[in-house]
Amino acid sequence: MNRISLAVKYLMRRKSRTLLILIVFLTINIMAFTILSIRQAANDALTNLEQKPPDHFYLESQYEADPKTVVTEGSAISYMSVPHLITHDVIEKIMNIDGIKIYAVHYATSSGIITDKNGSPLELVHYNIPVSADDVSSVRGISDSGLYLSSRINLKAGKHITPDSKREAMVTLPFAELNHLNPGDHLLITTPGNPSGIRVALSGIYEFTDKTDETDLSPSEISANVIYVDPDTALALDNGTKGIISAAFFVEQPDQLASIFAQVQKLDIDWNKYELYKETDAYVIDTDSVKAVSKQFSVLTAVIIVTGFLVVTLVLMLQTKMRTNEMAVLLSLGFTKNSIRLQHMIEAMIPAGISIAAAYFIGRCLLSGVLFHAFNIPAEDIPMVTLAEILVLNLSLLTASIWISGARILNAPPNTVFEKNN
């Protein structure tokens, strides 16, 4: 009978001990999977931050109250705020500065109803708050989604909106999956500024990189219901009443960003209407926070390894003590110490292997949950390197624990073992 068969028979006879070992390893492996995955994600994020220094800055519109747009709520009267639109003259002044190579713009946001080519309204993504009759998609115009949204979205299918795009749109992956959309499908967008609607072709499907908790937001506020369109379509949907509210300017050399930013601040521009924003400060903060998360989870990894080693060793020592006579008999029959250790290793590897498989799926569920989105680190899956680390961790723990737990008995003569045990 081979060693695996013997191990299975022993585990079946000692179900309570087997269950104990399984629970111990399952607990250790679940914690190890989640902690190692988040640490790996943090290190990857840190590498990306260090490899991609900020190379752009933004010009944003300031908002002010519009006396023409009055909102009444009971006895209260308020004015809607509207942005100071960014003119092409302002953009040209900034582009004349040496070192700026290209720019992309974002147009004012509209509320739109999206229907398919047959005129049937498409469903909105929602979580805890059901869709009401007032909920609509957020329609945003953009000149170049690949530039302006480079750090905010990942293109999952199709292509980006470019300055050459005409009557094209991009939707999020959750929205596309909910409505069974694919690149090339035609949609109809209607807005208060264009109630007859404009037909567009779906050019791309994207996903936001920022995984924030939106479960308590209304459907109109959820990022999954944002649809981007080309500039001409955005202006047509608003009947030309809205325009550019944000522009991103990209520099040729990232190390020149600070000096170029300072030059822009000195331009003859009405800074009561606009403000400049660069992501350099946010970049430093993000780097520091990611480093802190990486360090914290590295410490937790070490704690898990040490704790796991102590717990597994204790469990195996208790099990070995119960098998003292059995081991003494095997030694007296001529079995070597290593052959006995190998048999015990195989017996422990079976529940450990089962726990690894179970912990893998449990860990994936934990990583995709809301709890880990708070770290703002994209650890939604378990990378293969983490799986390899878990396997090495389990083998190392088992080898060390079995060696230590059986050292006292296996290094003593069989007759001495019998005398002490009886």
C-alpha cells in the first residue's frame, strides 16, 4: 500500500484530528491569501507610481450662482451654480508656453436618457437604492478619453474617443454587461437640451480604476452610469449652451511640470474664473500612503508566518504525542526517521492542500468585498505569485513543524520511548 493510501486511511480514522488540522490551516491560509494579495497589490501600485511620475496639470472652471436659474424648495429660494466656461483663447495662451505638448478637454455634464436603437430605455446600474423615474445617466463630453482619463479608467473593449470621433460614445463595463452592449452598437441619447435625441455608435467600454463604495448612492450618482461622448455630440445635446469646464495639459518632460505650472500661474488670465490643479501633491501623498500600507501588510505577513508556525507545531506535537507507541514500533521494525517524517508530512499535506483550495476562493470573495476597497488599492484577485508564496509557506511550515514535533521521539531509542510512554 502506498504512502498516500496509508495517509488517507489514517486521516479517515482520526477525523477529529484531521478536522482540527484542516481548520488551523484554513484560518492561516485565508489570512495569508488576503494579506499577501493586498501587500502585492500595494507593491505593484507603488511601482506604477514610481514609474509614472505626473506629467500633466488641469485648468478647472470656478462656479458661481446664476441668478437666471432659481430653485424653490418650500419657502427657501436658491440659485443654481454654473461654471465659467473655459474659452479657446485661454487654452491658446497656455499652449503657447514651451514644454506643453498636447491637451484634452472635458465638457459640462448633462443628464441623459439612454435608449437602444429601437427606442427602449436601457437599465441603470443600481445597488441598495432602486431606480426611480427621475434617475438618468450622466453624459459627459470629452475630446480625448485616452489622454484626459488615462489615470482614471481602463479600456476593456473597443477604442477611445479621440478628437476625430463623430457621434461616438463610451459606457462603463457594468452598464454594458447589464444591457448586453458591445462596441459598434447604436444608442440614442436624449437630454433636456435635445429632447429629440442624437444617435451615437458605441466606440468603447471602460472601467473606472478607482474602486469606491457606491452602494448607498442613487443610480444617477453611480459612476457606472456615466457615458462619455465626443465634443460635437456633447454640444449638440446641450444645444450649444454649455462648453469646456476642464482642460488637462500634458508636458513633454515630467521634471519640467513644476516650472511650467509656475509660468501658467503668471499668465494674464482671470483667475477669479479658473483655478489650476496639479496632481503632484496627490501623487506624493498616494506614494506615502501606499508605502505605509505595504509596510503594514509586510509586518502582518511576518506575524502570520510566526503565528502559523507556532500553532501548527503545537497541533502536530499533540498529535505526535498520541502516536508515540506507533512511532516506536515503526522504529523497532527498521523504518528510518525520514520515512516516518515523510509519512507524517503526507498526512498533513492532504488537509493543508484542501485548505489552500478553499482559502483561495474565500480570499477572492474577501478581496472583492467592500472592506478592502477602503484601501483604494486594486487587490481584487489573487495573483499567481501569491499562490506560489502560499504553497511555499505551507510546505515550509509543515517541514519545520513536523521536524520539531517528532524530534524528541525519533531521536530516542524505541525501548526508551516505550518505557517513558508506559
